[in-house]
Amino acid sequence: MEDEGDASRWVRDQERGWAAGERFGFAVLQTHPDSPRGQLVGHVVLKEVASGKPSAEVGYWTAAHARGRSVAPRALEALTGWAFDVLGADALERLELLHQVDNPASCRVAHKSRYGLDRVLPAAPPSFPREGHLHVRRRDA
């Protein structure tokens, strides 16, 4: 984000997603006794949620200063449990994690979070100029 205006727009977008029931974003905070509010170390999101749709997509990012400390796998595991427990009653059967094929860090996150590689997706320029990996986690996994 470039400035405070960008940050405000981002927060409003998150609020709209929650209100619409189609996108649920969570800040990932690291707490410390000296900082009771916590330090932002990442973000996880459940998106593409629709009533009666059996799948949704997960996404995440980790702040550069927090990488290599298993922040993303732990946050993704928490999001996955929440999605199946809270939204599962609405027929949610599987979650999908997509990333570019040349992103080994995301493959490690998927593996640690028990999202199995489902298939390689073809490139779809301009939005997706490279092939991608589709990882899947089913409710019963």
C-alpha cells in the first residue's frame, strides 16, 4: 500500500466482503507483552464464498520481517478450521489454494497446511502469465 488512503480503501473492501458474506479477511498478529495489540505479520482470506457453492478459495500473505517462521501455515490452518466449522454448514466441502508454479514457498505452505496438489493450471495471460498450481483441502482431510 502506498499511503493511508490505500490502507483505508483496503479496510473498507474487507468490511464490504464480510457484509456481503463472500470474502472473509483476517489480520495475522504476533503478540508480545510490550505490545498488547500485536504486530501485523500477515493476512489470510477466504474468498469466492457463495451460498450452496461447495468450494471457496484461500489466500494469504506474510510480511517480509515474519517470513520463515511458519506464520502462513499456522494462519492458514486456523482459517481452514474456521471455514469448515463456521461456514461448513452451508455445504462447503473443499478449499482451494492457487499460486504460480514458480513459487516454491507457497507450495511449502500448502504442503504444511495439508493442501494437496490437485493439478497444474495453464497460463491465462494477462492476469495469470505463468502456469499455476491448484492445491485442495477437503473437509474430511
